[in-house]
Amino acid sequence: MCRHPFLERDSVFVPADYVTLEQGTGLVHTAPGHGAEDFHTGREHDLPVLVPVDHAGRFTADVPLWAGMNVFEANAPILEHMRASGSLLYAGELVHSYPHCWRCKQPVIFRATEQWFLSVDHEDLRKRCLEVVDRVAWVPVWGRERMANMLELRPDWCLSRQRRWGVPIPGLYCAGCGELVLDARVAALARDLAAEKGSDAWFTEPIESLVPPGLVCPKCGAGAFRRETDILDVWFESGVSHLAVLKRTDDGLVWPSDMYLEGSDQYRGWFQVSLLTGMALKGEPPYGCVLTHGWVLDAQGRAMHKSLGNAILPDEIIAEYGADILRLWATSADYRSDISLGDEILKRNTDAYRRIRNTWRFLLGNLHDFDPARDAVAESGLFEMDRWALHRLAEVAERVTQAYESLEFYRVYHLVYNFCTVDLSAVYLDVLKDRLYCSAADSPKRRAAQTALHAIADALARLTAPILVFTAEELWEQLPGEREASVHLADWPDLSPRLDDELGRRWETLLAVRAEVLGTLEAFRAEGHNSLDAALALAPADDSVDGLLRGYGEDALKDLFIVSGVELRPVSGNETGAPVVVEVALAEGEKCPRCWHVEGLVPGLPGESAVCRRCARELGVA
């Protein structure tokens, strides 16, 4: 027990587990009316809860010497009073951490005041919320543990706020005895008034319009009342939004929601309070899935704030780069973590977008004379390489669909980008140019290529429509043939009939051989040659590769490697790990002016240069 230095009041010593000998003296001043830890300590030891500070931060009449003075401004007079009374041993200044208002940056004063609360343990609400956590799909999966931990530790929910504007708490107090009166009829009147005149009506309309006929105080029987002036916590408004929104059956918005989507800070906010209200009012969670994303950081990895001047507005990005670039950036990284945004990052995404778009332009450019109803060839008329390209398309479509369904949008980006730049641009379309440009316009082999290109373009437009909204629509509009008016009205593609695992395995080996060939051709090109100047001699590493290459044929291999000749030699038995041993020599003959292949030439069109035999056939002169 000790004596207050200048008031007629005794103070007691009580233990607290948050006070230690490692810091300071081990003795800490406790004010149950001015701090959460102090309040709980006071309740544990039955200490009075004194709050001698009003809502404006001024001392009340309970502190007569400084009543009406701001508590911080009163520091100096209080010290002077203690000096004068001889109770001050020492005064000095220390720099320490103290909570400040996030908005005005001024120090915060904690006060214990009467508030409205929702008890999270009433009718086992906390327990019931914890039980249904496992029934919700959490993206990322660690969200489940985070929500469960927060529910286990959360205190009762303080529902009331003292603000100038907001949704009122529809409660009345007896003007005589002060008894709180909660009545469903009062809430109904408040609801109807708000619908007619807005939520301010609770505060502006005469009190008589809020009191239903015959209402009296259940304690003293009086019939005069005053209204509650507190408003509801805005998180309560957010927490019951599912009840207001998910009831419009005419447009498909039915309860519960399929998904709640917000930043990771909402485990403490919207996600949690929505679960509490859903379980309290309906006994079920208001959502089936909760997805959280990280924060958008600037190029230096700092959080974006107006005060730092590093915020980038979406409208500014759209004006400079276009909306699809912004969408592509948003899907290019794993949103479950923080992601950076800046000019260099957007420029890299623009480059990726252009690569995808240029691939699509190539597809459209080679379909200008193609009518699928008239010119498409049957499956049996496709070349094996066409069927491989469509097999790869089907594999990509299957994985893209899985990525969308698992909400891994960054995988969609990488799958589409790699398919366009690697499978198509670097392989299929590169090889296909000869067939498209050098074959007769309506030849079956050119129409086979166009049939595959049309199927690829159609599928890519559908697969990317959720992300590249405008570009996919542009591709869709330019595709030949009859179809839905918009890609966004089209069905999702089912390409599973195009899957051919045996074909895919065969082409893995063929492409491995092609990679070995291209590597060897690099030195040939470095000498100033074009790949069509080359003739290759290939010695397979083993019988399986030998059988595959001979089954494919030297002419088809020549097209695959974009060279003027291929000779298959006996199995080499090399142990280097390479599928073939490659020898490169200059092809014998002359360069065909039409296809650039080097071989023996024959007369072409009258008055025109001589061409190779293949081109002569395409021109109809062979």
C-alpha cells in the first residue's frame, strides 16, 4: 500500500505478468480507466475504474486543480505542483514508443467508456465458427490456420463508435431512470425511416417518431425516452453486407457467396466479421472460398502511399499501356505474395504482350483466304506436325483450365506465353512458313496448315479472354467463319479429343533431335550461311531414335530442321547423351529463288527463273 503524492487516496501494489525486472524498475503505474492491460488488471484485482478525462482529452472535475485542461498541457503544471509540495524527486524526458493517430499523427489517449459489445462466446459462437473453418476453401491454404488462430484469440467485438455520422444503434433509454430499452418495433421504425429519409433520420427526426405506440420503460413504467447516440462499427456494416447483397435472386446473387476476395489484412476485418455474423444469424459461413492477395509495392519494394508520392493509379497505366497490359501484369506474378509495379516491370510485360500478340497476328495473317466451312480438312488430312501442334494446344488448354479453376492465374500467363513463344513461334510456325508460303494457295497441305492455325487461334481467344479481354475480342472478331458475336459469349474449349500421348512422346524425341541439329547449325550460321544452305548427315544414337527418324522420313526431317537435305546414317552408338551425331555440309545445287532450298533446278513459269522440282509442281509446270 502507498499514498498518492498529493491526493487523499491510497494506492495498492498488484502483480502483473507483463511487468518484468528486465526493463525499468519493475514497478509500473496502472490506470484501469486508461489502457486495455491496466483495465484487465484492475478487474482481476477489483480496482476502481477511474476516468478523469473527457471525450476532448481534458481533465474532468474529478481533477479539480486542472479541470478543463488538456492532459498533455497539464504535464508542466502538475510537475510544478509536485515540486512545490516536495513530492517530486526527479523530472526528466525519455524518448519511447507511444501510439499515435494514423490520420492526424497526434498522440492517442485511451479511455474506458461504456460501449456495445457482441460476446463471441455467447451460444458457443466462437466454437461454431472454428468448427466451420475447415469447410471453407482458403487461398492460400495458410489462410485456414490464420483465421482459426485469430478466432481463438479474439476478444469480444466492440460494436459501437462515437462518431458524427454513421448507422445508428436503434436503442432507447428511459428519460426517467436511464434503463436501456431494446424493442424490435423500434428497430423496424428506424429501418423504415432510414429507407425514406436516410440513416441520419434517427438523429434528426423527433424522438416521438422513434417510439412505437404503447412503449413504456420495463423498469419504472415511464413513457418518455431519449435516443442512443452511438453508431455501429463500420466493420459491422461490412460484416452483414452479405445479407444485403446476396438476396437478389433475379440477378443470381444468392446466399452464400462463392468467394470473398480481399487483401491479407481482412482476416482480422471483413473475412472474420462476416463469418461471425453469418454463423450468428444463419448458422453457416457466408462464403465457400476466401482468397487473399498481397500488396502492390513500388519498383523498390516499398508499400504505395499518397504521402510517399509513389502510388501509381490504374487509370494512368491504362492511358499509357492499355488495360490488357495491366491485366497481364496482375496475372503474371503470384498474387498470394506482395508484387512490385513500376515502369520497367510494365515495359517487360508489354514486351511479353507483344510477343503473344505478334503470334496471333501471324495466325490471322495466314488465314486471310481461309473459310473453315469451305476449306477445312478432315483429321486424316492433317500432317503429323499439325496434329502435334493441336496435341500441345490441348495439353496447354487442360493445364490452363486447371490453373483457372485453382485460381493460379500466373500459371495461365506462363502457359500461354510459353506456348505462343516456344511451341508456336520457335517451332511450329517457323517450320510451317515453307508450307504456307510456297505451297499452292488451295493445296491440301496448305489448307491442312490453315485448319490447324484456325483451331489454335479460336482456342487461344477463348482461353485468354478472362485476362486479355480486349485483345482476345479483337482476335475473335478477325477470325474467319461463323461464331458467337463475342468471345465472351462463347463456350469454354474442350480440346481433350486432340490429346495424343503417344504422338507427344514421339515428338519429344524429334524435338530433342531438332535441338541438337540447331545447336550444330549455330557454328554454320556464324560462318555467314543460312540454314537452307545446309545438308545434314545424322547418325542416331540408338535403334529407337533410328526407327523414329526413318519412320518420319528424310524429306519430312528436312522440313522440320529447315535445311536443304538430310541423310540418315547407321546408328552411331555414341555415349554423349545426345540423340544424334550431326554433320553439316554445304548443300549441292542452286538456291531456288522461290523457296530458297538448294538443289537441282528445273524450268519455271514462262519467262521466269528456274525453280526446284517442288516449286515447279506447286506452280503447275512440272
